Amino acid sequence: MDLRRVAGPLQSETGRRPTRLFRPPSPFEGADGAIHDGSHVHRTANGELVISKSEVIVANTLKTLGVDYLYEQPLVMSDKTRRLPDFTIHRPGQPTVYWEHLGMLDKAGYRKNWASKKKWYVDHGIAPWTDGGGQAGILVWSTEDRAPAGIDAQEIEQLAINVFGHRGAQ
């Protein structure tokens, strides 16, 4: 058996992650003059660049419902650990909502990483919205089936309505 074939990046869980570990970075300058990571190539209705078309759907749904959000806003906890939630929704007088879109749950490594990330949120007082949230915030996540269904924009919208109501985050 050819060692290069079984030891290459495509055979590795790490190698299959959407990172730049096995490819040179490809930054580019946006129309606004800002430098962007080459993996952020899809534009939302608000004009920000996101990683996936699915995140465009989530972002546009939030915008349509009047929910103001920040994309990949760094979340740093008191123990200095950090995450980049896909969407952060600050609501005056209410707990912050952290929304993650899970687009590759069909991959074992991605599922394992999500389980670890979800535990991190809960350990830091950010509990799932279905459990009433936590003292440090509310965790929401959307998913999609890779085959055969894909993403369901109506399902994303219904989830947002369930979490925020028709009036959005205000």
C-alpha cells in the first residue's frame, strides 16, 4: 500500500476540516479595503462575508426578521478560552443569543467537535434555548442534511421565529 495515499491530508480528520492547515492562506482585499480570509467568500444581504452559503441563509433570515447580529464576534470567557460563534445577538435587557450553524454533522470529526463546543458553552453558562438558556446566554443551533435534503430555509426561519418571535430581537 502506498504510504502517501493513506497518510495524506484527505485521509486525516484534520485534513478534511475547512481550515488552511494544508493549503496556503489566500487573503484578499474586499471592496471596503479590509483584508479577508479566502474562505469567507459568500456575501449576506447585510454585506458581510461569511464562510458558507448556509450562513448566508441564516444571516438573511435574521435580517428579514429584524434581528441585529454580529458575525463571528469573538467570545472570550474569564478563563481566557475563546470561541467564534457564527452569530451573536445582543438584546437589551435579555440574555445574549449565540447561534451556531452546523453544516457537516454527517462527518464524525465535525460531530465530535460540535459536542466539545456545545459542552464548552454549557460549562460557561450558555445553555441551549430549548432548556431555557443559561445565566451567561442562550445557545441556538441550526443544522442541515448533506444528502439528499440540504438546507431548509423555512426551517431556519421557523427556528428564528421560535427563538425571537416575529418582532425580532428588539
